[in-house]
Amino acid sequence: MDFTTHKPVKIITGRNCVIENAHLLAQCGRRALIVSGRNGADRSGAFADMAAALEKAGCTYVRFNCIPENPPAPMCHEGGRLAREENCDFIVAIGGGSALDAGKAIAGYAANPRCGADDIFDDDKRVNDCLPIVCVPTTAGTGSEACRYSVLTIDGGRKKKTFKHSSAYARVSFADPRYTESLNGEYTVSTALDALAHAIESYFSPKSCAVSEEAAVYAASEIWDVLFRQNKTEFTAEDRERLMYAATAAGVAIDYTGTGFPHPLGYSITLTRGIPHGCACAVFEGAFLRYNMITSEGRRRAAKLAEAMGTTADEMIEKIPEKSGIDLTIDEDEREELIDRVAGAGNYANSPYVISRGEMSDIYKRLFGRK
């Protein structure tokens, strides 16, 4: 896929693309705050490459390497304060979706010193554009390098909320598949399932367009071939390259459309049960397809996407949730509390069929009722 057509972000792909394009960093600023988790950026080699590229570009940097999974808004608020104190004029985010999302939020907080931790979501309170952002993914999953979304944890870790703004796009993103080679097979599968969920949910969105559909079909086809047709659990360099570019393409797709109901329903079991985000989305993907196929438009889209992927809708409905590997039992009280956490999410309306509260409960019962 030709990523140069996605205008908001300059997406650079290929091995060694960071150091070979160091000059682009100087266009973003002179001093960077490098945002990452504690270990992944170093273990993958991405931090060492970025440090060398910044030096080559004549830029200095400070590190903020404490981002956990499901980044809390207050922590990102603290990162913004540090960026101001250290006179950083751009943000480099290295890692999986959590680090990239945190980097975008930190870029917003840094540019808006009067914003409290909860104010980043309010366009009236966040009056200044984000600092320039550079993204370097080290997983093939969220596609955050290609879109404007930053998903943060709020309410003491009970809920997730999305910060999005036109200035939250990365100025440049570097997609080097080498950085995923430090990930084990299980983690690679989970992140790929996240990208597959993005592709499928985008394809069904009423907001879809020719560009998003091209990106979604490319991403879904690549991931389906590696994870399902070849049934890979250990991954070659070629596999990782395919998955990296598929994840970026899926990020392009959801930038146009957003996601569907597997995402909010999945957030709850991620936050309460520690289920990895990709697996948490995948377990609901069969229900997403099944309910949408109640409508004629949903059946049309399912048939067209499945044909492009070289499979059938029925096979997708069966195999995607199975690949998640989730085996949970959730009782009625917990089920209703989990649904309450994500009530009112806009994702529910983002497909041909809009599920009801009762249908959400039915989905939970089928998936997580007592065996």
C-alpha cells in the first residue's frame, strides 16, 4: 500500500528508516521529549536508533519512559509539565499504542499549561494546538502512528476516553518492522488482532470511503493470511513486515471512520481483567459481524470483505473470537457493571446495525456465561 497518499501524516516505512531520515526530525524542533514505556523502546532498538538520529539532526532530548498500558490522563498531564520545564518543543513517542497515544496527549498538555488532566478532551479549554509529534511504533497493532486518536484512562482507571484533534496527528511516523522482532508470538498475535478489528470495523462503518476501504481490505487480507490461513504463532522477518504495514493501513482506515462496538465492550475487560486490548476486541468481533449481517447492507459488506480476504463471513465469525484465547466467566452483576462503564459510546452507532443495551448483555452472556 502507498502510505504517501495519507496526507495528514508523513509515513516513512522500511528497515533503518529512522536513521536514514534523521533530517526530518530537525523540521519538528530542536529539543524532544522522548515518551516510551520502561523497557520496550530500548529492547526493540528503537530508542538507540532515535537517539542517534536526533544527534545527527542536531537535536537534544529528555526521556519520559514510564508509560504503562492504558495510559492514565494524569500521568500524561505530568509529561506535559515536564516537556515545558525542559523547554522541549516537540514530542517523540516510541512504543506500542499506549506510548504513542500518551505522546499525543502529552503534546496537547505541553502546549496548554492551563489545562487540568481532564481538560484535554474539551476544545474550549484546550485552546492551543499540540506540539509537533513524531511516532515510532514498536508493535504491529494500534495504527496510532497514522491517526489522530489518543485513548487515555480516566476516572481512576475505570474508563477510557479518546482525545482527538487535527493537531494530534504525527508530523512524521517511522514504521520499521525490525522493532517488532523483540515481541513474543503471543503478544504479536494480540496486536495483530487489534489491527484486524480496526480493519473490519472500519469497513462496516457508514463513514467509510474509497480510501478507508482500500486500507481496510489491504490490512484485513494481510493479517488474515498470516494469522489464520498460515496459522502462524512464530513469525519471520517477512511476516513482521506484513503485519507492521497492515497495522499502519488499519490505522489509516480508522482515521476516516473510527471503530465499532467491539472496542468499547473490549475496554471493560481490559481494564478489569487485564485482557490484552487486541484479544479483548477480537472476542467480540464475531458478534459484531453476526449482528451487522441482520441488515442487508451488513450482509453485503460482509460478503465483499470476506471475498477480498479469501474466506467467508461464517469462518471469520468462528475463528476470530477463537484466536483471542479468552476463557472468562462473568456473572450477571459484573456484566451489567462492565456495560455501564461504556454506556453511551459513539462506537455503537458506527455500523449498519446498532445494538441495544439488552443485546450487549446477551453478547456477554454468550461469551462469558457459566459453562
